[in-house]
Amino acid sequence: MRRGDVQVTEDVESGAPMVPPPQERAGVLVIRAWLESTDRSRFRARIVQTPDLNVGLEVTTSAATTEAVLDAVLAWLKTFS
């Protein structure tokens, strides 16, 4: 069933239309960390951030220390406050 521009699904039990909740801002942050065996500073991380899934902008950075990863995570989380 369609109403206006919104897809509406009927509730199986009551038959009443189920209207989706308003879009909320959601993001994703993925960290891939590994140790390289050929370098003295072995820790490496790749950080992929999408601060707003509705926009779809993806930012990729890298880090060579756990502190740099933590800084990136904190900065990303602060965008939600």
C-alpha cells in the first residue's frame, strides 16, 4: 500500500498501516587493524568513516598508533554531540 511518497506496510495483526519512523542521523565507523612484520613500528590501522548514512560521504584515513585511532574515534563520536 502507498500513501503519498511514503511506502506503508500493514501490520499483520491489526491491519493498521505501519508508518516508518522519521529518518534519524546514523553513521558508521570501521577500523581494520593489523601488525606488519617488516617495520619497527608494526601497528597499522585503516579507518573508514561515514558520519551520516543519509549523505553517504565516506572518509578513509590511516593510523600508525593506537592513540591516533582513539583520537579518530573520539573526533567521530563528537560529531554526534
